[in-house]
Amino acid sequence: MKNKILLTFLLMASMLQAQEQKQTYSFSLQQAIDHALQNNYSAINANRDIDAAKQKKWETTAAGLPQISGSASYLNNFDFTLQGISGNAFNPSADPNTISLVAFGTKQSMTSSLTLSQLIFDGSYIVALQASKTYLKYYENAKQKTNVDIKEMVINAYGNVLLAEESIAILEKNKATLSKTLSDTQETYKNGLIEEENVEQLQITLASIESNLNNTKRLLDVANKMLKFTLGIDVSSELTLTDKLDNLTVSNLDMALGQNGFEVTNNISYQMASNFQDQKSLELKLQRSKALPTLAAAVNLGYNSFANDFSFADSKQKWNKFSNLGVSLSVPIFSSFGRSAKTQQAKIAFEQAKTQLTQTEQQLKLQYEKAKSEYEFSIEEYATSKSNLNLAERIEKKQQIKFTEGLSSSFDFSEAQRQLYTAQQNYLQSMVNIINKKAALEKITNKN
């Protein structure tokens, strides 16, 4: 019994500790964007890509700088390699047909050396230095594109959460109002003043609202987790949104947006396509540089020593110094047109990149016009849905009065209710559309 009590106490303590450790967050939309740009999983790895590209750039640079290497070798001849020589090589009076076997060397030897090498000229190295800068620029652009994509994702996810919250609030209000109307109608039916069909029609409508309410609550949970994932926080953490949907909608109403035209070179996708073209240009330059000679030099400095016993650690052991300087020149002469074929391939790839850049430019201009049109339409749609909501509320109110007084059928009243519910959802969606469409337009124009 005591063990059970202790186990229960420990379990409760661990649950309380887990609850205390659960992190809580409270973000406005801008705060959410700022947090995601630092903590989103893709943003973190994009920063690492830049760090890796910087290291790659230095690796390329270091290839043309002085290189120093050291070596040490030890040789123990258990059995000498014998060399055959003519019998009279050392004694002219000996039989010339006799073969004598001679062993050269010592039982043990040791050599140590240092080598300093320096690349003097290599056309490929010069191009590689230029390519390393382009390589780094590519990942910097990729990071910027990741930031732009994350910003849009956060805005969309933030808006979806607000939409679900507002939808739940409206559905709960509609449910409370309809439940009261249904209760009053049931009492009237019990008194025999109306037909049962009126009650059944309201029950159908109420069941539909309850179903939508339950579904929207599930959608809110999913939307919350999606936003947390986009922000780079644990999906089990507590998150509170401080901005309201109507306030965000008003702050995103900007008819002047897009009136200054579209500068395609500011778009990050265009910049990445331009970067790709530069890469292909350098690849072409690299293939051409392979027809140039390569010049390098190396200086060697070392010592060797020989002994029949291992006495290399002895202070009296003699060490022999050696040094040399070497210069190498490699000149490509003829490759059976292999280099020419590679150069032509690189040239074709460069021309393809130029065409892709033009294609990207035209696509972005079309996307800008489409995004601009959709944003302007979202503003018009917002004004229309707001007006329609006011009308639907007035119509539903009139039909409710008529239905209560027996001047209208349950079908007319239910139709007015459905029209109101649709207008409510259209109005909420129109507010989210303004936020999302503006984000899409700013993404095209690269406007922060």
C-alpha cells in the first residue's frame, strides 16, 4: 500500500514538473516573423549553408597559397636485395662469365624532410577563385529566399489560426442564438400553435452548426501546430497570438502598393537565376583556361642517416643533409579535341542559363501582375463581403421576427440563417485573403 502511494506521488510530481517546464510564447505577427527568421528549421540550415560556403571559399583560396608538408620514413632490411654483376667487374683477371651477387645499402636507414610547394600560375585556379565568390553569393541568395518564403508561411499560418478562432467565436454565438430560438419554438409547438416541421428545420440547422463548430475546433488545433512548426518551436508549447484579425486587415489595406511598378532585378528568384548564369559563365571560362600552361615550384629540405643497428637516437649518429629546388611546367598541347568538346558543352550550358534568366524575368512579370490583381480584388471582395454581411444580418433578423410571429415559414427563416452563416464565413475569409494576398505581392516585389 505504501509503495502504491509513493508511486502515485512520484507520478503526480513528474506531471507537475512537466507542466512547469512547458514553454509559453506570445507573439504579434511581426514578432512571429522575427522569431521564425531565427528559429525556423530551414532558416537555421540556410545559415549553416552560408558558413559552409565561406569555408569552401577559403579552401579554394588556400590551394594557391604556400603548402608545407613533412615526412619521415624508416627502413629495416631484414634481407638485402641482391644485385648481380659480372664476375670481372671488380677484378679484370677474373672469369667474365662468373656472376657475383652484391648487396647494396645498410641494414637500417631513416629519412626526414620538409617540402614547401607553391603554385605560380594556373588559369583554373584563377577561375576557381572567382567561382568561390559566386558559390558564396548563391547561398546568400538562397538564405534570402528562405527568409522570404518563411515570412509568407508565417503570415499564412498566423492568419489561419486567427480565422479559426474567429470562426469558432461566431459559430458559438450562432449556436447560442439558435438554441434559444429552438427552445422557444419547441414550447410554441407544445402549445399546438405551429407545426412540428418548424422545430425539425431548426434542429437540422443546429446540428449543422454543431458539426461545423467541432470541425473548426479540430482545424484550430492543426493550424496552431502548423504555426508552431513554422516558428521553430515545440508543437506542445503554449502559444498566444496578440494581433486580431480585423486589426491586421485594416493595417494591410494599401491601395498604393504596386503603383510604383515592378523592378524585376529586386526579386530574389531573378537574382538566383542571374547567379546561375554567372556560374555557367565561369564554367565556360574554366574549360577555356585548361588550355593554358601550369607552373609550380617546390623546395625540399631533409636529412637521412644509415646504420646497421638502430642508433638513430644516439647523439653521435651522423645525419646527412640534402636539399633541392624543383620547378615544373605543364603545357597542354593536343587532346584530340577533347578540351574543345568540353568547352562547347560549357558554352551550350551558358546559353541555356541565359535563356532561363530571360524566362524567369518574364514569369516574374506575369506573377507580379497576377499578384497585384489578386490583392486589389481581395480589397474589393472585403468591402463587398462586409456589405453583404450587414445585409444578411438585417434579413436574418427580419425573418426571425416574422417566424416568431408566425408570418414566415421555417424554410424562409432557415434560408436566411444559411445566408447569414455563409456571409459570416465569406467576411472572415476576405480579411485573411487581404493579409495573404498582400504577403504574396510583397514577396514578388521583395518589399519588407
